[in-house]
Amino acid sequence: LLMRHNTGFVSLQETKRMKVNIKIHWIFKCILTAAYAGIIYWESSQDTSSISLSHNTDKLVHFAVFGLLCLMTCWSLSHVRIGDRAIYKIILAIVITSLYGMSDEFNQYFTPNRSVEIFDWLADTAGAVTAGLLWQVTTHKRQIKKKLLAMKKTQINM
């Protein structure tokens, strides 16, 4: 029994194997993303009284750390189907990252010598939004290149 797939006709058994591979890749992506989120949680639970950072440097660190978390979340969601448009996955990744940033600030309330600042959360969210837009631009360009290449192959085969 053959089934139509985007790479041509494949057997039903091959289709099942491809689905299993996709699930394994997705689980691997999620584990890496969750591990990174765990590192953020662990680091934010540490006493930082011995570390002196300027006010602006602290915000840049928040921006970069949560920007990377959003990129990893976008990567984890890249093969998940949510609605008709890819932007829904990016918005979901930004919301997840922003909420995680909020929970990180809440966690710091209970950590000695740490402070809760709304500007830290805003830096987290700004990093997530920037990373989400970067993900959208890069993946959209890659999709356009794939479509153009497919159109050229179709013209050559005709």
C-alpha cells in the first residue's frame, strides 16, 4: 500500500517510521529546551550578592537569556501544528517565554539578595519578541527559497 507524501510515494510502513522519527526529534528538542529553562531557574535561585553588574548589563543579560529561550521554544514548536499559520507558534513561544520570565521574577522574590524588577521581566519579554521575529524572518526566507527551488525543478522536468 502506497501513500502520497511530500517526498513522493512511500509505503504505509515507511510513513509510520517517519512519524516515529519526527516524535523522537520533537521530544529531543523539548528536553533540550526544558533543560535550558531549568538552568535559568537554577541560576536565578542563586545568591548574586558577590556579583556586581551594572543596571544596563543586567537587562542585556535578561534580554539575551530569554531571547535564546524563545528561539529554543520556537525550535521545539517548529513541527507542531497549531492553526493555519506559523505566526501562531511564534506568538505561543513568545507568551510561554514571557510567562516563564514572570515566574522567574516571582522565584527571585524568595531568593536571598535577589530583587524583583518589572524591568527585568520587560527585558525578558523584549528578548522573546526579538527572537520570535528573528525566527519568523529566517524561517520565512527559508520557505520561500524551498518554494522557488521546487518551482525551478518543476519547470526543468516539464
